Amino acid sequence: LSEAKSSEEVGEVEAEIIDRFGNLPAEVEDLLNLTVIRIKAFHLGVSRISMKKDQLTLEFSKEKKIEKKQIENLRDKIRMPLEFAADGTFKAFISLNKLDQKRSLFVKNLLLRL
């Protein structure tokens, strides 16, 4: 998993584990989700992801230039309460108040949509 470069590669590892051992325990699902999150965040230029209480923060690297169209695209795809800040780096703050699924799965699916 540490050498995976795409979500497809993680999916292949997941399929192999299921084939050998059957259904995945929650901890293994979380590990696979976090691996996809790490890969996708890297490709999007996200340097930091944090969750505090009911807020997810995506912090983009200083080298990543965010255009107005990209912000609009982000807002349209997320469809949840969203705020932005730009204090040296661009940050997106996403409210998770009404989240009805596992947080790691939500973050993975969110990044895959971007």
C-alpha cells in the first residue's frame, strides 16, 4: 500500500485482500481509505488535511495556484457548507455537521470527485 500511486492500485490490493481473506474489518477499510486520501490529496496539491470536531480543512500547498473557476468547481462538487481562506495558502473549510457516513469514506469520496 505504501507504494501505491493511484486509487486503482489501492483497489487492486483491496480486491486481493478480499479474495484471500473475505470481508474487510473496519480498520482495514479505514487504512485503504486513508491511502486513497493520501494519493488523491498529493495529486490535487493538498498539503494538509485535518478534522476538528465537525470541520474538515483542506490546505493546499503554497505552489498550488487556485483560480476562481476551481473554487466554483469545488463549491459545486462539495454541496455542503463551505468557507475559504487565503492567508499564504488556500484553505477550504467544510462543515461535517450532518455527515451520515464514516469520515474517512466521506473524505475519500470527496477527493475522488475533485
